[in-house]
Amino acid sequence: MIVGRRLVPRLGAWNAAVATAAGFVVPIAAANRLTPDPDALPDGFPATVLWDFRIASLGIQLALWTTLGVVFGLLAERALTRRTPPVRA
């Protein structure tokens, strides 16, 4: 949207929208062509190895996001409690 708004004075609304859409579609299409097919496995590749890799990846993701969440939660709580003034009765 920002790029489209900046292009409107030079290209007009319609041409800016087309240029912005092309600026999005072209890199996505290039990335799609350059990345390998997700099902591209050589013949005879053991399914157990693939399954173990997927389970290990899932475990790593779980550990990563749990750690990030807990650390962020602790740091946010610490920052918020430090800023709150004490309540006087």
C-alpha cells in the first residue's frame, strides 16, 4: 500500500495499482520457481528418516516458541511491574 500511494502521483491510480501488484507477484513467482518441490525425494528414501525429521522439527519448533514465550512473558512482567507506581492506602 505504501508503494502504491507513492506511485500514484507519478503513474496515476490504475498504473500504480498494476505496478504494485506486479512488484508483489514477480518476486513471489521467482521464489516459487527457485525453491524445490516439497515432495521432491529421491527414490528409495526411507520413510522413517523423513518421519523422524518431521517429529524432530516439530519438537524444535515447540521448544523454540515455548522458550520465546516464557522469556518474553517474564521480561514483560518485569518491565510492567517496575513502571507501576506503588498504591498507597
